[in-house]
Amino acid sequence: MKRKIIIAGLIFSFCYSTPSNVMAAEIVNVNAPAEAYIHADRTERADLIDYVYKIIDGKLYKRLYNFTQEKWVGDWILA
């Protein structure tokens, strides 16, 4: 009887024990200048600009289009 209680207690403690949380620590370089931390999260990317072509009255025209901002950049010009 005593053995069954011990086994039941062990099973209960393994099944219902709460897992511990482990947090990752960020390594900070104390010798780095303060400016390095200001722009660390910012990623700058160039806009994607390319020509779009169109045929008007049998003539080929082209126009720059900014696909990032979804805007036309210039006017239609004869290609």
C-alpha cells in the first residue's frame, strides 16, 4: 500500500509540475557608442522604381512607376 502511494505521488508530481520559464538575455556591448543603439532597429530600403510600357496608336510609350509607394513618377514618353 505504501509503495502504491509513493508511485502515485511520483506520477502526480511529474504530470502536474509547472515548467520553468527561461528568458534569453540580450548581450549589450558597453564599449559601443550610443549612436549604434539609436539606429539599430531601423532598416532602410530603396524604392522599387521601374518602367511600365504601353502601346498608344501603334507607338510604344514608357513611364516610370514607383511600385513601393504605388505612384507614377513622370509622364508618358515615347520609347
